Amino acid sequence: MRESCALFGVYAPGEDVARIAFFGLYALQHRGQESSGIATADGCQIDLFTKMGLVAQVFDERTLARLKGDIAIGHNRYSTTGTSRANNAQPIVVEDSSRRIALAHNGNIVNSKQLRSQLEQQGYRFNTTTDSEIIAYLILSSTKNTWVERIRQAMKKLIGAYSLVILTEDTVYGVRDPLGVRPLCLGKLNGGWVVASESCALDHIGAKFIRELAPNEILSINKEGMSSYKGKRPDKQGLCIFEYIYFARPDSIISGRRIYSAREDMGIRLAQEHPVDADLVIGVPDSATAAAIGYSQESGIPFTEGLLKNRYVGRTFIQPHQRIRELGVQLKFNPMPERLKDKKIVLVDDSIVRGTTTPRVINLLRKAGAKEIHMRICAPPIKYPCFLGVDMASSWELIAAHKNIPEIAEFIGADTLGYLSVDGLIQSVALPRELFCLACFTGEYPVPVQLDMDKLALEKAKR
């Protein structure tokens, strides 16, 4: 499963906003590793720099020095609509004869193909294959008088998930969709303001966490101060439950709940729902470490680090030699045989999506001498694809969509397999069930979707 994108926005007069945005994006690198970009504005013009790669690969002192102004927005990308290529990097800048904006987006627009067709009929020409450009042109094409009104008018046409940061020459806007699918929070920085996908980014730049944006809220930040424009909330919300299972950093807080604590409680519930006689508990690092510790605490089975992770594998554009590539998962994980030999192991992981990586991890542990391997998963079986900003495979690729649990256990090579129940997951997060989108487990989507939707539909249409 791939991460969703990272958003960052800052208004800080007299500060080096490009550098602040750099460190904010650096703290949010886990949400996207394909490209990064920053746009700044000085009251008269918008400057932009984007490039493929990690934040530290994209920016240097020279590029940051070129980005002038008192306000900035930034983006780390993992592609959920449109392929991974340079012209799809964000923020994107769009303009007409009198107006210019920069926009960065986290999420996925379900009706993007129809909206793009309508905009093309109005004469707009697209330079990317992302739904983010569609959102930007929807805002730019509005006939309303103010930017807040233009954004609100565009929101009424959008179906799907979108958290946004938007930049004009003198204002930064933060936007969260009516369902609240993706997180976005507000912080105070000296005399300025910050919006970010996760609270951990505020911590890294010394900003004080104020609150999360409400679903259907627009924030406007400029020299006049910070203003909030809240729309009507729907009866049901759709915060992605995978923010707690996998996406968010463990030290972040979402909806008042520390991610680490939620993951620890997932492990506790797993131990209650799927106990087993074993010698050691290990977690697949890093997202399952807290859950493994929780399982250990509840079961009384000792926790140990049996797998070490190379955190930089897969985050480079240098392709490995064929001989190295064939090692597969060994590039990412390395077991410690002296801890594992002749031991019965509880192996905790966050999820099983396609079921392609898990058998390799289990095989590594077998080769390291593990006697038994009992797989425990923090997420319920994923049976349905996501259309709201997570690239987690199509229906036919999801292993739980066509195999039952004993069949999956046999396929991955585990002695036993236990998934956390939906009820157990909700209890672990300790927030109301109606707050979340659980569609990948239940098939009940918060917005209408077509099960044959394709994240590359815009790409194919352009061809």
C-alpha cells in the first residue's frame, strides 16, 4: 500500500517561508516520495519549484533562496491520479488573463473525468494528467467575486476526497472536503500561521498545534489574519481509517488521538481476539512496531526486534542491478537468526493487500530458523479497492477479495493467521465509527463510486 500525499502551507511575514516549508515537508516525507515542490508569493507574484525525488534531493540552498515571499505552500507526492512524472509534480500553477493561483492536493476526485471534459469544452487546456489541475481550473473558472466563494463553488462540484492548500499572490488557503477523508491541521508560528497534513510537521518547525480543520471548512490566512468559513457537515463523515493503521506518523495526533497509542491498542485487541502460544512477538517495521508492543503487553509474550529495516531502500531513483533486484524483500528487511532460531514467532503487520510481500517476509524468518510463524494483522481483510486517494490495488489484485482466511494463511506460508475485526479496530482507535470510511473492509463507500474506476483514466484519455 502506498502513502497519500503531504500538504504544507505557511504565512509568516519576515520569516524565510521557503525554508520553513522545506522542513515541514521533510517531516511529512513518509506521505509521499515521488516528487516535492514549494510555491511562494510576495504579494505581487508566485514563484514555483518542483522536481522528482525526496525533499532533500529536490531542494538546496540555491533553490530555496530563489523562492521569495511571506507565504508558501508545499507538497510531497505519491500518485493516486496520473502517473509519476515531472509535469505531475505539485504544487501546480494555473492562470488566466487576470488571475493566478498555486494549488496542492491530497486525495482523489471520483468525478474527475466528467469535470475535465466540461472544462475542456470551456476552452481550458491541461498540462498534467492529475485531478489536482482540474480542481485548480474549477476554482479559476468560477464567476464568484471572492476566492473563498470561488473555492466553495468548486467544492460543490467535486465528489471524492480532497484536502487542499491554495496560494494566491497575498493569501494562503486551507481546505478540507465535506467528508473529512484526509487530515489537515492548523498551527500558530510566532506571528504567523501554518497548515499541514499532520501535527508532526508543526512540532518540527516549532509551531503550536491549534486544531484540525473541520470537514467542509475553508481557512483564509493573510495580513488581515486568519478567517474560517465552515460549511454544513454531512451526517456521515469519512476519515480514512488507514491514517491510524499505516499512513500517519506515530507521533502525530488526528481527531484528538495519538497515532502510536491507537496502534498499540490494535495490538492489544489482536492479542485478545487471536491469542496463540508463542515465544516471541516481532513487528514488521516500522508501522507495526507499536502494535507488536501492544500484543506483547497483553499476551505476556516477550517483544523483540527480529527484523531490521533499511529505511532508504525504495526511496532512490538508482535502479538496482538485476542480481540485487532478485533479492527482493531482503533489500528492505534483514532478520536476526540468533533471536529467531527454533522460536515460535507472532509476526504483527499493519495489513495484507495483494499478498505479494508477506510470503517473502515469512520465508526470510523461516530461513533464519523460526520454528512457527503466527501472522497477526492490525487491519481487517481488505476486500474492496479505495477510490479516495489510496493506491491499494484493484479488486482482482486484493487477496482477501477471492481467498478466505485459511487460504490466505496457506498462500503466505503462515502457521496461523488472525485479522483484527472491524469492531476491534474501531475500539482501538477509540473514536465513533461514523467518523470513518471503512469501505475497503465493508464495501460501503461514503460517496458513489464505480468499481471499475481507473486511477490512470485521465492519463489514458490524454493519449
